[in-house]
Amino acid sequence: MLAVRTNVSLKSYNTFGISAFAKFLVEIGSLEDLTEILKDPQYQSLPRLFLGGGSNILLTGDFEGLIVKINLSGIDIIAEDTDTVLIKAGAGIVWNDLVMFAVAKGFGGMENLSLIPGTVGAAPMQNIGAYGVEIKDIFEELQALNLKTLEVETFKLEDCHFGYRESVFKHEKKGQYVILSVTFKLRKNPFFKISYGDIQKTLEEAGISELSVKAISEAVVKIRKSKLPDPAEIGNSGSFFKNPEIPKDQFEKLKEKFPAIPSYPVNETTVKVPAGWLIEQAGWKGYREGEIGVHAKQALVLVNYGNGKGLEIKELAEKIQKSVFEKFGIALSPEVNFI
């Protein structure tokens, strides 16, 4: 019999550390547990939220329904040849634990994604990425439960419609599936991406001349720790906004007015502009208002200093969006999901 708890504090279930309550909460460790709770007539008419690590949500109030915490575990090597290896991980595995598993074995492909918060199941939903690598680059397939039929379906790369922090699970299939496991294709003879961010500089400072999966992972961890607050110390969800992609001609006009504006090419007609730079230039870096604010080292991170409310952070985000749009004519989109 599943243990469904009532009136549960969600403070420890979201990395923002927001105090909110769920009317019902159940933790599931198997497909059987999941189908059992979904079939229970007591909860079928209620709103449902499937929760992983809680690192990409902002709770703006209590949840008057059922929260299903996904704790599906297991990391297994399911196939390999001389060049590649397939690793299957349960949706409830902490993302960085999977990365460390791959790094320890010298399998390449995940090292640039070290220390990203959250769970394996949430990773393909967002197509998480960092330092020039995204989930789609190492994705093989995933298994997900169809919430209508309660049948397990397999999604290949082409089925997921991955985009920049986007997937089919955020759009056409939103709310229709629960991801159960994800399989990744990693390399035994890796090639490395070190041209993004400060990876190369960090490796040089550490005196590392021979590249390895472990060395790059350690460099990424060092960079992230130097720039991003630990959610255990200051509540946050990492990057709050996506880096906006704008037409090249719009960027050229902005560059005339703001010569220092940085960019990364997306394709021949589009460039990506760092949201953190835009927010900082609009004067928000280090801003604090009571118990909430913008991180002093990284303007892309909104923070809860202890007793902030989700609605306060949402209102701050809206002020930042308005300010950036007025200064640059660029609309910022949140990465974080408002609950």
C-alpha cells in the first residue's frame, strides 16, 4: 500500500526553498507504484504534479492536488561496442550522480554537463545544456508512461523535437507522459568541447595539458561553483531565464548602440545573446528586496535568501523582463516553470 501523505511541506522539495504545502504527496519507486496511484479513484479528479529534483520550479502558492515524487532508480550499461556505450538511468537518479558515474568510467559526452541540478527524468524535458553540449547530443531514447493509456512508450531522438531548452514534453505532449528512464550514448574515445565559457582558461590555470573526461568535468564544476550559489545555502533554481535568440539584423543595430554586447552564432540569420549580460546591464545584478534578489555574482540567477515567497520572485522576474525589454527590445523567457 502506497503511503500518501497529507498537508506536506514542500520546502525541502524545491531548490528555491519556498515554503508551500501540497494537499497530497506520494513518493514512488517503481512503475507498479506509479500505475497504482494513477488508478486510485480518490486522486483521479485532482490536479497532479510529477516532481523530480524540484530544481526547475517556482512555487507561487500551495498545491491543492497530488504531487507524485519520482524516485525511479538504477544506472545500467545496457550495450557497448569498441567506440560507444549505452547507459540507461532511472528518472529519479540525481543528474550529477549519473555524470559522475560516466566520468569515473572515462565515458565522454556528459562532462560539460557536470553539476547541473535536477534529476535524469527532467533532463530531456528541458533539453538541459551547458558549455556547448545539450542532452540531444548524447540522447539515445527514453521510456515514458502514457498517462491516458497507462502504457509505456519509447521516444527516439527524432520523437522528442529537441530545441533550445525545449522538447515535445513542454509543448505537444505536455502533461501527457511521465518519463521513466533515459538512455544515453556516450563515447569511449571522447572528443572534447573546451571552447565555451572559461573551460580552456580553467584547464590552463590548473596546468592541465592532457585533456580527459575527468579534467574537463572538474573544470566545469570549479567554474559553476565560482559563479552559482549552492541551493543548500541560498535558495535558487540556477539560470532563471533562457538566453534569448534574436535576428542578426536586430543584433547589429544593438551592437551600434551597445558595442560590448556579447553574442554566439546560432545559424546564418540568428544569434544568441547572454541573458545574464542583459540583466546586469539593466542594473539588476546584486539587487535585493527583502528576502529575495538577484545573485551578486551571476545576474541570471534569482535567489531566495531564506523566507522569500514564490510570488515575490515571480514579480521580481517580471520587473527584470520589463526593464530588459525597455533597454534592449529583447523579451526574456523564463526557464523555470511556475507552479
